[in-house]
Amino acid sequence: MWRSTRWQEETNVDKNVEKWSTMKDVQEYLGVGRESIMQWISKRNMPAYKVGRLWKFKLSEVDDWIRSGGAAESNEEKDS
């Protein structure tokens, strides 16, 4: 009985943990290209995590970043 209860608890925890998204997932989610995302990571502190050679994202963090104005064009970029 203990084993099945423990397994159910672990399964429930897994359901509450947000999965990692790939660069391709984020490109499709936001409708932008890889270069835009790479520039946002390097110049605008877009939340992203390098895992080996791959970039990983939490979509909830990306959403928060966008809502806080992270992807908005600045006046300097408009002038260039």
C-alpha cells in the first residue's frame, strides 16, 4: 500500500512542475525567429537557461518577462 501511495504523491508533484521548453517551442509560442530570441537573451535579459549547447525556457517566465515590457522596443532601437 505504501508504494502506491508514494508513487501517487510523486506523480501529483510532477503534474505541478512546469516542463522545460525548447528554443523551437518558444519560437512557435511567440511567433518570432531564433535571432530575435537570441538578441532578447543577450540584450534584454530574457529568462533563458543554457543546458549544455541547448537553450531551455519556462513559458511562465517568458510570459512574465513580456508582460513586464521586456520585449518592447526601446527608443534607441527605433532610431537605429
